[in-house]
Amino acid sequence: FHATSFSLPALWSGHLVATIHDANHLALADHASLSHVAYYRLIVAPRAKKASALITVSDFSRNELVAHLGLAAADIEVIYNGVDTAFHTTTAETLAAFRARRLLPDRYFGAVGNIKRHKNLGVLKSIAEKLPAPLVLLAGRGAKRALNFSDSVIELSPLSDADLALFYAGATAIFVPSLYEGFGLPALEAMSCGAAVIAARAGAHPEILKDAAMLVSANDSDEWLHAAVDLFNDEVERARLEDRGRSRAA
């Protein structure tokens, strides 16, 4: 049996291969429910130790699994995720039609995540009014209100993969401020669509994104603002990041 997510079968008696993406339920135990913490400690950890093979998605996550689940590093194989072919570049005409359909301005900054604390979208709240283009929030219905963003912030409802790719490709830059990512797939998906990415220097981002993104201090709102303004005004640097991003995602 190959368990491909966070759930490992408690009663399976045959060979088990487990892909565990990160240890966020234990690393961020104060953010998680008691039931999730208990499940990780009582089911995931002991079952993982008895698995025939263990896989994770970054060196960062391997170190986290060693630290929080007591697994042996030598027993864990790192295999990076890939980006789905739905995320790709497109034409200017297609992007213009998407922006018109979604009532988006010609230039905007996109922010992706959800309202969970470790997604850290709140770091953008104080700079939203200072950005040189509107901030468009893609974080689930009601996230704008839940996170107390200003009225000027545009909120999108959840998108299909096809529209998500257009959202990425149409942005001046995409913000990914998460404090903890076992891999960082949203950033790579955005890169694959030709977007410049500004991401938190946290979790697996430095390992996965390397120099193909602009990495900033996760909780320093001034750094986020300066990075955004720099990319907005510097077409050469933005194009350089877009090219490196596409190559890195590939």
C-alpha cells in the first residue's frame, strides 16, 4: 500500500510505502488541533518507523521528519514534486480576456494561501495600500474579511486550475509568504506560468526556489513592500526572474 498524503493506515499488515510531505502538525503544534497532533504522534510516527519505504519531498522535510517523528534520515528518500502541465505560459490576448472576465486591473500583485496562521498572509495587510498596483487575494471565500484586509484589496473565489494558471501568468508578481512549506508547490506553479515570485525565506522555499525567486524575511513587511516596488519598476529584473522561474519549475 502506498500512502501518498498525511494519512497512514493503522491496521494495514502488508508492505507499506509512505510519502509524508512535512511535519507541520508537530512543528506547528500550537496551530494544529489536538486530534491532528495526537494522530501524528500515535499513528503516523510508529507506522512510518515500520514502513518498507519512506519518501518525502525536500531535504527540509526530511530534516523535519527526523526531528519531530524520530525517523532515521537514511531511511527517507527525497523525491521532488513536479508541476502539472495545466500550469504554463499563455498569450497576452488570453490574459487580457481573463482579466476582463474577472474584473482585474491590467497590473496587480497576487497573494496565495489561506487563513491558517502559518500561511502568513497577514504580513501583507499593512502594505496593501502602499503597493504600486492592487493586491488580489486568492485564499478562499471570506479570507479578506477574516484577515481584516482593507476594502481596496480584491478577493477572488476559488479558481479552476485553468483560471489559476491565468491568475498567476497575469500578475506583476505573486506573493507566497508562508512560514512553513514542506515543498512550496504554489510558488513553482506560478513560476511555470511565467510569473515572478516573491516568497518567504522560510521552510523549503530556499531549497526549492533557489535564485529563481526573490526571497525576503517572512515577517518583515517593509521587505515585502520594497521587493514589490522594485519588481514593479524594474522590467529587466522581472523578466530575469520570470525566465529563471520557468527553468526552475521545469
